[in-house]
Amino acid sequence: MSETRPRWLDEEPMIMQLLDTFITKAENGTKPSLKLTKKTVPELFNFQTEDVKYLWALVKALDKEFHIISIRLTRDRPGQEPYENAQVYFNPDKEDLVRDWLNRPAIDPYALVWQNTVAKLASKFEDGGQTLSETLFRAGDIGAEVIVKGFSRIGDELQRPISLRQLSARCFWGDSKFLDHREDLVRAIFPSSSYNLAPRPILMAVHLSDRIERVLFVENQDTFLALIKRDVPGLTLVYSGGFRGSASRIRNAGNVAFSYHSDSHETEALETFEDWWFNPDLESHIKPRFWGDMDFAGFSILKALREVFPHTEAWKAGYLPMLDRIRDGKGHNYTAAGKERQKDPDEVGCDFADLELLPEIRRSRQFLDQEAILMSELRVIL
């Protein structure tokens, strides 16, 4: 089978037009087929010229030689041309070849709908639709028109204070997470209205001690709840939930909401804790500590936490029994829990972690989750 562009193609506009019609039908989502009639291909029925038989031969060549089309002839009637009312079907496997012949690059139907919808709704966007015209993205099987129309509703919703999650749910088919990681896009489209986009506070669970001496960030929920039951004197607990406690904005008022789990809230203890939290430049006697999994991810959390709470160190009372279990071979291999992709943080800035804990897990190639430690095993008087 030859796929070289035939020389006669440029000399026969009818053949070019026929192929162009099939490509247009494919782009529009309609079946790329055509019935040969005086209306659709008048050149084949212009018997005043001698070109008719030649043109029909070229059409048949598209079938027999290039396999671009297939022809289904109808039953002959007296005086009827053999191709009259014949049904011609385009072979979609040849679309790239035909586009190359016609010098007609493929058009993404999704992109076409996206751009057309943005143009129609341009007045709904403060930037006239420029940002969305330059920012095309897909979301599963949701159509481009639906997504752009969702963005067009944002302007009305931003006429009053609203959180990003609320805005997302109201504009995008009830999905509160659709705009996650797209806040900058919203602000670019609606620069003057986005002042009403209320920051979503980070929720932090806290168990206040009777006196605030140490603040312990706990990575995992089960361990946090177990420590609450023990109620270590002078130890205030904060459930950090992974990297939540290391968010750079978390020490700014309005960006965090505390949920206190203490049975009673001593006003002095609460004020001391929040004053320490929201005023990082003040001198304080409070010692922040962190206890999490003994793996690279856990120490990466500690490293990130130290960017926000600079004096945070690994909590020896929790990590020492973990270190013992690792040395006794009671940890798990890197790959046992799907942790082989965790990145070694190198140094975290805490001597205990950098000189003892990290070197041991590198040597042993073992990790250990903090839930392996019972409260009775902690190196602290409970």
C-alpha cells in the first residue's frame, strides 16, 4: 500500500474537497460518510466534460490503493452511473495520513469547545476570559463547557465572603475540592473580587496541660489520643496530622482554628499557649517537641516543622524506645509498607535526630511506626 501523497491531488479540487469533508465530519463528531449524489459531488455528474470517468477512477483509487475510504455501490438502474447514490465510508485509521496530505493539523475538540465557551462568556470574567483562554485543563470525563461555565459563576458568588471549598461546591457540581490547588487561578480571573475569598483555617486538635512547659506535636491520631489519656504533667499535645502543623501560615491569626480536647480550659494556660503560638518573636520558656514515625517522612515533617517552630526537637521520651526496637530488628524494611519512595531528608537540624535516629535507620534499613510503642514504654514519668 502506498501512502505517498499522489501528484494528482493538487490538480483535482473535487478529491481535495471530498477528503476535507470527511475530516470536518470527524471533527464535528458526526459519522464520516457521504452519499455520492449530484448535490454532494456535482463534478461526477457533469457529463459535459471528459473528466468524469477520470475523477471516478481517482475516487476508486482512494479505496483500492490507499484504503482511505470504502465504497458501497447501490443496485444499478437502467441509465444510472455505477457510483450514483453509492455510500462512501471514511477509514478513521487514515485520518493522520489525510491530514498530512491536506496540511490540516488535528484540532482538539475539547480545546475548541473550551475556547468557544470562554469567548461566549467573556463578559463574566474580570479579565475578559484571557486567563482561561491560556489555561486549558481537563477533569476526568467532565466536558469543557461545563467547567468553563462553572468558572463563570464564581464572580456572583464572590460578592460576599466565602471560603474556597464553599465556592468550589457552589460552582462546580457540588464538588468542594475541585478548586483545591486552583486558588491562584481564581484570583487571576477575578482579581478585584477575590478579596472576599476567605482563608480556610487549618484545624488543629490540642490537649492543654495544666501548665504549659512543653508542646509536643504528635504525627498520628491513635498515639495522640493515647497520650491524652495519660495526661503527662506540663505536656501540651498538638495533633499535627502529617505536615499540617508545618504550614508556613499556621502561626498567623485567622489561619488556624484550635479544637481543645482538655476537660477544663484553664484561662491562664490557654492564653499562654496561644500567646506562644501567635507571637513567635517573643522569648518563651516553652520547649516544642515532635514525635512521629521513625522513617524518612516523619523526619521530613520535623524538618519542615522547624521552619515554623524553630526550636522544635525530636522527643526523646518517644523515640528512645523506638530506637531500641529498631536495634532489636523489630522494624520493617523500606519496601514492606510501600515506603521505598520516601526521600531521605539528609539533616533536619536536631542533633538527636541527625546523629542518632537517622543514622540508625539508614544503617538498619528499617522503619518503625510510632503506634508500635505502648504508653508504658515511654521514657518519661507518667
